[in-house]
Amino acid sequence: MTVADLTRSEEWAALKRHRQALAKTRIADLFRQDSDRFSKFSLALDEFAFDFSKNLVTEETMRLLRDVARAADVAGWRDRMFAGERINSTEDRAVYHVALRHQGATPMMVDGKDVMPDVRRVWDQMRRFATAVREGNWRGATGERIETVINIGIGGSDLGPAMAVQALRPFCHPEIRFHFVSNVDGAHLQAALAQADPASTLFIVSSKTFTTQETLANAKAARAWLTARLSPDAVPKHFVAVSAAVDKAGVFGIAPENVFGFWDWVGGRYSMWCAIGLPIAVALGWEGFERLLAGAHAMDRHFRGAPAERNIPLTMGLIALWNIDFLGAAAYAMLPYAQDLARLPAYLQQLEMESNGKGVRRDGKPVKCATGPVLFGEPGTNGQHAFYQLIHQGTQRVFCDFILAARDRSGYPELHRLLSANFLAQSQALMFGKSAAEAQAEMREAKMKAGQARALAPHRSFSGDRPSNSILIGELDPYHLGKLVALYEHKTFVLGVLWGINSFDQWGVELGKQLANDILSGNGVARDGSTAGLKALYDAWQE
Ligand code: F6P
């Protein structure tokens, strides 16, 4: 397969020239020149606004970026994804998470087969199960209602449901507690089990492959905990599984009717919409889960149908390309001004970094430009008192996404007013900065001596001109969360196409897994002196 190298295209060269032409322009200048900038550089989909005006972009920039998208055939790749083609070339699979939230009666075809009957069958199984658990009709082996659900999975089999159950806390069943155990550090499992009564605990073992070492080890330890306290016969009432390898879940001892299947065309990090979302369905109830799917589907329809100028995922991907490859941003901060979105940065880390943290194109040739940036984040305002210092005054360029829900659900409107003021202020501060002269004038006003004010001015000034996007949603509810996550999925897809890479494999995680197995078997330790030295200390300190 040959993939055109976009960095050698005329469209890329035109953008480079344009970047040079903007060398002396600051984002704040663009606002001074155009009072209508917000309406020109923001897009909305009902109560979902994406403001990219605080980026160094003009109408010309956007036009040139769209030319690049056209040269990379983003629309063609998008259509191939929506047509169920095998665009995951290195694994020879379709990429079809959009089918998992498809609404209406039209078929969704993979290899000439409509996948919707299978999708609906699993929806039905999930609905019945979630309802039974919520209503107390699914009982443990000793007749207790389920009060604790422990999901055991890792990566895509953990992060989506863990993020969503936390994000949608006010919509969750009030009498069921949820824990998500992923790490193979026993402390993770132990912390969950310490709060659980075996008689009223349900384990959901989630693994697409059902071969993941961490998940199987945690599941076995959980099963031993349960059987020691109840009996081996109790397992069927306390363990269900979610997997694309239904037979392997059976081998673990889970009854076939309690295995929720999915398909190889669902990538792990795109799987919260299928049975991997079972904890979400139990937490929210089936209607709530359907609202999540409906929100994602609304974003799918928009991505598929909106013209390039109004297309939010496309625009977001192009803005990211501009910041990474033309303005040199190496890091990307995800800053939800919503405590309940605390796990969103971790979720997006997998989505973006596992998808686009790649150095070769689809044809195996090296990529000639920077690809996925380092993504990190924390909810605002916590991040402000931790790492924002670097974003405001550090030497590395970081671009930011600020996220806020307009309507408060906490019952503390005065706190939400503070939260929203901080959300608005941070992107303003990043853009405007503060000159040394302004800093000095402020200090003089506060009666500081001239010499001291002069000496402190470089420390207390801000270069500004640091780019950010702002996303404002009506409310953090299942529907808007669905839209938000689908937006990031499609934006990640757009970037992958622009870089010419396959966003849907993850070979980079394999080597570490292989070497861990080597080390477990005792073979790998002597491969280097550091590893041997550390292992010797580890062994010595066991006594
Ligand atoms: O870390 C690699 C990975 O394959 C992820 O892509 C995936 O989400 C995770 O492991 C878990 O895999 P599984 O669902 O098969 O246990």
C-alpha cells in the first residue's frame, strides 16, 4: 500500500509559508482586528459549542488546513470507516464503533453482512441484565441483592466505563457502588474488596481478548476471594464476563448466558459503547445508556454530514495539526472544569496516545512530521495550582482544551460561578499574557520600590499567545458525554488520516508484555546489568 507523504505536498508547503507570514501576528491581535472573531471561529451542535478562536488562526489558515484535509482524503477515509471497510490495515479489521451507537433501521455492513442484528441482540441481553441487577431481581448465591459491582479489566476494558460512571455520578443507581480494578498491583483489588461483602458483590470481567495477563490474574484472585467466603458453586451468580472471545470466558467458568459478546471490529479504546459499557448500563439504567449512545450518534451524524467549514471533529483535528506540526506544540493539556470528569484525561490518553503515538505510516515508511503529542490533564481548578505554571510561563508549547458544563448539578451555584470564572479566565490569561511593563506598573501601584519592581518584572510577566480550545456543553449528562467522547474519537481519527498512520493498532504495547513474560519465566533478567541488579535487590528485600 502506498501512502502519499502529505509533508511533501503543495498544500503542506502552502501552510508552512502561511505560518511564516503569521510569524509576527499574535492571537490577541486577531481579536483586536475582528470583533466578530468568536462567531467566525466557533462551531455548535445544539448545546455543544466548540470555540477555537483563541488559536493563531485566520480564515486563510482554516482554508489552507482544509486543503490539507482534502489532499489527505479525510472525507474518503471517513466514508470508508462508516462503510465498514477494513481500514485497520495491520490487523486486517474494520473499525466500526459507529455501528454500536447506530440508530434507526438502516443496515451497517461489514463484509457484506449487516451487523445490527448482533448489536441489538447484545443490547437486549445487556438491558435485561442491567435491569435485573438494578431492580434486585439478579441475586447473589445466598439471595442477596447486588450492592457492589467490581469491573475487572484494563485499558479500553476499564477506562471508558470507569470514566463514564464517575462523570455521570448523579445519574447512577444510588444503592449500588462501583469499583474499577485494572492494575495488577494487588493493592488495587484489595482496596475494592475491602469495601465489599461477597454475598452482594458482582464481578464483571472485561477483556476483549480474554488473554490479558493483568485482568486474568485479578479475576482469578477475585474468584478465590469469593469462593473462600461463599463456595465454588457461587461463581455463576457473582461473575459475568464481557469479551469478543466468548469461548475463553467459558473456560474461566462463566456460564455462556452470562458472557456478553462483541466483535473484532470494535477496538479496545473505542469499546465503551458495546458490552464493555455494561457497568455504565447497570449504573445508569438502560434509558441512560441509550442516551449516551444517542449523543455519540448525533456526533457521528454531524461528522459524516456537516460541510468541512462547519464540521467540529474535522476542525478540531486540523487545529491540533496546526498546533503540533506548524507551531511546535509537544504537549496537549486536557482541562475539564468538572470534578466528575476527573478520569477523562486518562481516558483520552489511551484514545489519543495509543491511537496516534506512532512513527510509521500505513505503508511502513517513517512519518516525516511530529505525530501524537503527550496528553495530560486534571480537572480545573486543581490543575491551576499544580502544573499550569508550566503552561503559562514554561519554554515548551502546550496547547489546551478547556471543558465546562454550563448548568450546575452540584447544588452549589456559587461554587459553579467561581468554577466558570476560572474556566473563562485561564484561556484569556494564556492568550493575552502580561507584558513586563504591565507587570511593573502593577507592582508600582501596589507601592513597590522601582528597583524591586524592575527586578521582578521578568518573573511576573507572561508571554501570552498560548493557544487553547474551549468546549462548552449545556449539562454533563449521558447525552452530552456521548457527544463529547465521540468528538474526541473522530478528531483522533482525522489526525491519524492526516499523518497517514493506522490509528487502530497498538503494536507498541507488545514488547513490554513479551519481556514481562520472559522475566516471569526467569529468562529475561540476565539480559542487562540494570535489570539483573534490580531483580537481585527485589529478591534480597523479600526477607
Ligand atoms: O494495552 C494494549 C491493549 O490491547 C489495549 O489496547 C486494550 O484496551 C487493553 O490492552 C486491554 O485488552 P483486553 O480488553 O483484550 O483485555
